[in-house]
Amino acid sequence: MRNKRWIRLIILSSIFSNIALSQDNIQCGSNDTQCVNNHLNSAKSIEIKKIESEGTSIIEETSITITKTSSLDYGEADLQSMPGFNKPSLVHTVADISINKLQSFKKQPENSFFKTILPECPALRKHANIQMLIGKEAQCEFQSSPQQDLCSFMNNCPIKDDQRIQLISNGVSKDFKCSGTLIETLKSICFFSSFDNIL
């Protein structure tokens, strides 16, 4: 009798753990930044597509996956400045980016992944072959401190200041710490020296 009870408990716990794991990976709808906001601090990974349309035609599509990769120990000096934290940590998050489609840039971009960088790089609009960016990939790194984690837990963070949200809302910027073939191509077109601002 006891064995059957244990078997039932094991089966139930495996079912519930699989449900919990599936909720760790969230797929948001195209341009659904509210979905990203809602799951940013709870999900292990979030997928979203940024789509820019002109009329009924899709002229730009970018896939973005934000993933928490680790929680790193925080420095001793920082530990002293934050009373009440027994074991502070630094959450390390990466955004993997892939340009799936790019035909043109709208005069007033709405959902373009290049929305922020276009004013900083007029050469990008004038470039003869922007389609060379299709298939290019990048990875951007973000870190949040224990203070940010605490304000997230208490739901009083300034969401607009979160660089992960800025990346989803306004696209790539040379202020982010990014690397990859997309970044190298943008640097060559825009004559930017780096995309490696220390966050």
C-alpha cells in the first residue's frame, strides 16, 4: 500500500515539475512588450519577434531570446553597502538576436530593431545593401544588481530603465554590451568603435 502511495507521489511530482519547467520558457507574441515586462524577472527565457510592417507587407523581422544564464556572487564591498542581504548575487542575462528579414527602414520606425541606432547612424539608411544584415546574429549581455532584483520583487522598478526592456522596445544601441556578426557589420557601416559599454 505504501509503495503505491510513493509511486503516485513520484508521478505527480514529475508532472508538476514538468509543468513548472515549461513555464520557465515563455513565448511572447510579435511586438508584445507587455508580455516581456510581465515575465522578465520570473521566466528563465523569453522569446519574442520584432516585426515592422508597411501596409500589409512585413519589411523587417528580428528574433530575440532573453535568457538568464547564471547568478554570480556579488562583491564584498557591495555586500557591505546593502544591509539585509545575506547572499547578494548578480543576475547575468543574455539576449540572442537574429535578423530574419530586412527590406527597408520606415521613415518613422515603430517596431524596428534598428529604431534607436538609425538616428545615430545615418549611413545605415543610405547603405546600398542593407540586406547584408539578414542572417546576421548578435548577443547582448545584461546584469542586474541585488537592488534591482529587490525592486523587481516589490514591483516598484522603473521598467523603462531596464536595458533588457530598452532592447525589446527600441532595439540595439551602441550603449549595450554586444558582440557577433550583426554588431561587427553595424560597426563597419556606422564607424562605431564599440558596442561594449560597461553596464
